[in-house]
Amino acid sequence: MHWYEMKLSGRGQTNSGISQVCRPERTADIAKYLEQVGKNGIVASGSAGSYADQALNAGGAVMQMKRLDCIRSFDAQTGELVCEPGVTLKTITELFAPQGFMLETASASGQHTLGGAIAANIIGCNGHKRMSLAKSVNWIDVVLADGTTVRASEKENDTLFKAVVGGQGLLGIISLVSITLLKRPQENVAVEKRRIANLDELAETLKAVRKTADFCSFWIDTSAGLDALGRGILKTASFTKETLPASTFSFPKYKMILPGIVLCLASFPLFKRLRYRLTATKKTKIEAYENFLYSSDNVQVFPAKGIYQLQISFSEAEGPQALRRILTELAQTRIGACRAELVLTKEDTLSYLGAALRGYTVCFDFFRRKGIEEFLKHLIVIAGEHNGRVSVQDDALLEPRNLVLMYKNLEKFLKARDTYDPQKKFDSDFGRRLFSGEKKYEQ
């Protein structure tokens, strides 16, 4: 058993820290490493895909889980998959999609480990149909601070389950997972892209999309204002019996590695205007399901100064007004987002620290530059005024006072943490940022 001193950073390159790092080879090693943890605690890290400080623990310990990637069993009759937490979503798709199975949640990236995806309670572009990944979890085994392993689910030790799901690793370490894979309706999907002129047209279009499309996401031109406020490109997909068109040439898929300047260019109004104008009014394409998934993995960008991500969920009632107000702020201040995307969500999350509400989830990426932190904190305040929730999954700027306002089940999470880890052996930069003053949360 070895420890290594390493400098780790979040995916967004806005947060970093030096930690003692361990890499267990077997699930039995988890408890042994926990015995050696010092006063600054430990946090598990999967693919290190969180943008900010969720999987960082400066001055403490980090347990990297990617070597725990064994498939334990699969039942083709029920779709139950039992595996270790380091298995990636892409690996699951590669192994079981040829057999006609699919993960319940279609996330943008397949690089997430299963354990990390559960700890972050991720949602996908089929959130209006299937909701978060946690809904497909049958049970999880969680290694607690004293080294014991407890099985948790919605029916067994449900308080622990609802706190670990979306809990960012602050209650224990997931050592084994049972999830149910769905039987895939068809091999291919019909992908349609169309331009949407403004928020009013978007609202009307999404009413139909909720009922008809299997997958849905909306790219937003954040530089557009006035009558074009909220314009963008709606991408929907549905399973189809249609076959792939014959192709004379076959090109292998590869990852594009781009310099950080691309992010800066992507935030310029001219770039957004060109993207909108160059998209056909309406276009449909048949794709293999596996090729349709994980679109964000096709491009890798190395930001020089870093990226902040702000993901906010709003209810159906508050969403349109909140989105209009936020997009108006972006258009008027000319603070361009590198990326802005909207997805639909089916229902409120089951986890205590889950952000999703039945309605809308909008995600913004911002190139790090002078004054951006203050502006994003301003947007967080606006979100709170519309009863929105800022997702803690990739957040870097949320403050304790915002957390109290947005998360009605925060007290339940804190009680669960006190019950299962009273000594706070599991901790992180994220945990200290938001929970170091827990007494302030008492009402």
C-alpha cells in the first residue's frame, strides 16, 4: 500500500491543491487506507471530471478509484449489472450496447466513473424521460469512516442512500454498485436539429418535445437580445427503426485536442451568430445510438486560465421567467458564455443535495477572466430569487448562505453526515467551503 504526493486540479483548472494520493487495487483495500488517513480527511475521486473543488483535498488525502473497475455480474434477463465504482459509463456502453442494453441516463460524457456519477447524481439529455442516474441504482455498498461496509438503497438505509447520492463523497466511499440497464428500443436514433428564434418559440416547442422526443438539449446563443433573446439550436433524438444510410467512406472517430483560445473565441457574439446562421432550419440524420452518445468526449480543450461552470435547475413555473432574466443580463453585459445548454427534467431529485427540479436545467461555461467571479455570484443570487438550485456538482462559487436558501433538505444531509461520519474523516476543499460552519445552518 502506497501513498504519493501529487498536485491535483479540477477539470475547469480553477482549483488545485497538493494531496496525499492512494490507488486501491481491490475493494478490500479501501478500509485499510482509511485507517491511515490523517486529520485533514480523505475524499474519493473517480475520473477527476468535476470542474472545481469537489474531488480535491489540499493538505489531506485523495483516493483515486479508477483501478476498481471490475464487472462482478450481469443478468441479461433483468438487466441488473453489479460492478465496482471505477467502471466508466463509456465502458458500460461499449460492453452492453451490442447486447441491446443502455444506461438509463444519457450523460454528455462517458468518462465519468459510475461511483463518481452517483456521488454527483448526474442527469442527461433524456432527463425529461428517465431523470437522474440514481433512479436506476438498485443498491450501493458504502465503506464508512470506521471501515465497515453498509448496503444502502431507497428501501434499505434510505437516509444514507439519499445522502451519498449527490453527496460528493462526504459520507463514505462507494465500493460496489448494482444498477439496472434498460433494454434499448432500437439500434439507431433519428437526430433532428432546428433553429429556434427566441424564448417564446422555445417554450411552445418544448411542450411537444417532452412528449415525443427520447433525448433533448438546447444550445443557447447568450449574445442575442431583444426579440431574439434565447434563440438557439434545439437538438432532439428518438429511437427509430430506420437503418443507417449506406456510406462509401468510413472515418474513424477521434478526439480533437484544441488550445484554450478556442474557448475565448466560442464566447464571442460573432462565433455564436455564425453557428446559429449556419445551422439548417430543420435537419434530420440517422445515427447509431453509440455514436450519438457522449458528444462532449469528442473534443478536449486545454484552458490557460480555467473555466467556471454554473448549472442551475428551475421549476416549470419559475423557469421561463428566470431564464429570460439571466439571458437578458448576459446580453446586456456582453459577458459571453463559452457554452450554454438547456435540458429538461422529469421530476424533483431524490437525493438531499441533488439540484434537479421538474422543469429545466441550464448549464453555462465561462472563460475565467477578471470580474467573472463577481458576475457569477450575481447570477447565483438571481437563481435564488426564482427558487432555483445551483448544482453543487461542478460549482466553484456557491456560498453557505446560498446553500441554505436553495436546498430544503440540507438539514437532513447534515444529520446523516453527523450520524455516519461524526469525526468528518471524509472531507474535501468543497466540503470545507460549504460545510465548515455547520452550526450556522441550524434554524
